[in-house]
Amino acid sequence: MAVLTPVETAKAPMPEHEVVFLENFFDELRRRTGVR
């Protein structure tokens, strides 16, 4: 698993693929830990 973030994202809004990645990551984390 890798997260690639350009250096200049401090000002720019988050790219959509990163948003989707983060949502999927946290969903997977909840699924694996059994938290509902």
C-alpha cells in the first residue's frame, strides 16, 4: 500500500482518487478490526 502525495497539495484541494482511496482504506480498516 502506498500513498503518493505531491508536495504542493497544501493549497490545492485533495484529488478525487485520494479521497476515494482514503474512504476505502478506512472502510477496510473497520472491516478488519470488526468495528461497526
